[in-house]
Amino acid sequence: DITVGSLGVVHFSGGYYTYVGSALGGFKSRSNRHLRKDKTPKWHIDYLLQKAAIESIIICETEERVECAIAQALKRKFDSIHGFGSSDCKCPSHLFFAAKAMEPAIMTVLNSLGLKPGLFENPNQLGEYIQG
């Protein structure tokens, strides 16, 4: 159980989670923030990341805002934490979970939406991508 800002105490079952977010303020700065451990929580995901480990990151660089379309597609495949990460839209959630690794199903969903996802199986790879 984790206290998540305005959501209050949220129960997180053991397993794998995926969070759908946008980086409208800049991909590099948003990614660097999520990867940092020393930060004051601002978004729902910040509270979860205080307790969880990032195992992989999938990015899709687009000119359009597709965050909610991705969340709607993932909703059909996975369970979710109601209200998480979606306080600024009408989606029920932007955080999804499963008992097993989710990357293959997520990649399939993103490809079906016409996106070109990049999978970073190690958060350090993303840091190298951002720097390079």
C-alpha cells in the first residue's frame, strides 16, 4: 500500500506495471526526472517510483498527443489502478498491471495504433539514448 497524492492510499498487488504518460514539456527532461531517485513527488507515478524498480521503458515519439489512445487500448488487455495518472483527462487510468511481463503485448498494441515503439530493456539504455 502506497499513499499516492490526492488518490490517498492505493493497494498495489505484486506483479508488473506499465504507466502511460506524455512528455509534452520535453522528452529528455521528463525521462531524466522519472529516472531520478531524489525528487519531490509531483505526479502519481512519482509516488509509485519511490517503491518500484523500473525494468524497461517503451517510448513512442510522435507529433500528436496519443497518451489517451494508448491507455484506452491497454485497458482492453490489462487490469488498471482506477484514477492513477489520469486526473487531467477522462480516462479511467493510465496505470496497468499484470502478473507477468507486459512488454510483448504492449508492443503489439502500440504497433496496432501505427506507432513506432522503442524498447529499452534497461533504464541505463534510455540515459545513453537521451545523451546521444
